[in-house]
Amino acid sequence: MINKLQTILWFLKKPQYIPQIVQVLKRRKNATHENTRDEATKWCKENSISQQEALKFLIGKGTFTEFKELFPEAFAFARQQVANCPVEMGGEGAISFLYHLVKANHSKKIIETGVAYGWSSLAILLAIQNQHDAKLISNDMPYIKMNNDDFVGCVIPENLKAKWELQRLPDVKGIPLALKKLNHEIDLCHYDSDKSYTGRMWASPLLWSALKTGGFFVSDDINDNIAFKHFCEQVNRKPVIIEHFGKYVGIIIK
């Protein structure tokens, strides 16, 4: 009861995030699909390939240099920021893979959902730093009751922020707004926010509709449930799946 009251108070103090409550309540209708981690993990394992194979298929180049070797100073700065952060917000993710994918695609209009420390944001921003008119819009809703607001994106150095816009909204508000700002036309999207089946199946079609032909739809932690599998079937695309420290990332081409 106390935990529920604390959650209610958190939302009352931050009314801009109240629409997320509606999204959470909708999960009850998809209860069967929400609890499908085992099925999703099995599917991911059966269909995953190495990051090298994935890049070879997606961009024609399978060998790549690790992010920390390409940008040792930015990597060291980010690691230090994470070490100094009083709130734990997750790992680095497949940032080397993401960097090379964005770089090779010459992406200019990019949407990212979910930021946390900002590791994926950092990889994307370094990939587009020399791209004229390139922009990354990241949408992030703070962790409920964890007071992480001031630390979201903390690994991003000041010199990379010119091409970055951080929206502090729930997906249901933030994604449509970001798409509007980019004229409903994007080169790449990186989905790493609401990992529920309900959240994914709401956001994925919206992002996909704005993705240019040949653009990449990248989704993290697709082994959480079968939403990504169902979405691939919905758009009739065969995904590329990679494994990274026990988690799976899915990529489909528009």
C-alpha cells in the first residue's frame, strides 16, 4: 500500500508523466503476451547471429573496431560519469555495433527512446558528429521514484550536445512530438524505452511508418516478450538478431 501511495504521489508531482499510467493499465489486456520471456528468448537464440555477421548483412562490412578503441577519451569520460552517478541505470548496450550501423547508414534524422546514462546516445552522436544537418532526438521518462532526472544522459560531453535534443516525456507524448519535429521522416530509430508488449506494439508501428525506405529499426532487449517477433510478422520483415551479454537486439530494414 505504501509503495502504491508513493507511486501516486510521484505522478501527482510530475503530471507530465501521467499519460504513462494509461499505458500501464492497458497491459492487463495483453497479459498473455506480456509474460512470454521464455518463448521470446528461445526465438532469439534460434535466430541470432554474431555482430560481425549482422553488420556484414546490413552494411556490407563485417569487421569493426570497438567503440572504446575508436574513442578512448569519450569512453573514459563516460565510464567516470557512470562511476560518479548515485543512481544505477543500466549497462552500455551494443554501442560498438550501433555506432557502426549509424555511421555506415549516413543517418541524419534519428529518434531514440530511452536514454538512462546515455550510452547509446553517445554512440549515435559520435557517429553523426560530422554529418551536416544531422540530429538526434532522444525521448526519456525518468525512473519512477528513483530521482534520476538530473543524471539522464550524463555521459554526453558538452561538445556533442549541439546535435542532440532530449525530451523528458512518456513515449505516448514524446514519440509523436519527436516525429513531428522531424517531419515524420527518419533514417533510423533506436527503441529502448517501454519494454512491455503493450508499449512495444504501440510504439513500433508509429516509428516504422516514419522510417525511410532502407532505414533501420533497432530494438533493444527483444527477449523480454514476443512483441518484436509479432511486429516483424506484422510488417512482413525477417529480422537480424544479435546477442550482447545475454540480451538480444533486433534490427529490421524498412
